[in-house]
Amino acid sequence: METVKISKKLLKRLPVYLAHLKSLPANSNVSATSMAKALGLGDVQVRKDLAKVSAAGRRRTGRDRERLIQDIEEYLDFAAETGTIIVGAGKL
């Protein structure tokens, strides 16, 4: 999937969507309307947000939970491994 520029606000909402999706039962479909209701957001906003990071989903049937989780994690680059160095940590 090609990378699309998104706003900082959307970048802050994506982990919220991801946490909600992971709390749902496996092998299920989820609609933007149900996500919006559960998270207290507007359904149009959720629909637009999800469309920017995932092509999965159809009208009236919703989006596949697993595919949506995969697409959000891929967009957020959760699979990337980066090394970490702690400098000047003092007394741990």
C-alpha cells in the first residue's frame, strides 16, 4: 500500500482505533459506525480515517478486523525493529 500523508490528529487516533479493534472478537467485521459509537467519535470521521490507511472494507458488510489491524500496524510501522541506546541515564 502506498504511503499517504495524514494529519497529526489522525496519527493520534490510529492507536485508539487499533486498541479498540484488538478488543473485538477475532474473525469479525467491524463498521465505521460501530467503531465511532464505541469511541465517541463521528462516524464520517472514522470512515475517512480508515479509508486513508486501509483499502479493506465494503459497504453494508464492514471491514475485516484482522486486515484492518494489519493495515494500521503496517502504516504505523510497528513491525520495524530499531536499536535503542540510553545515554546519560544516571541512577536507574
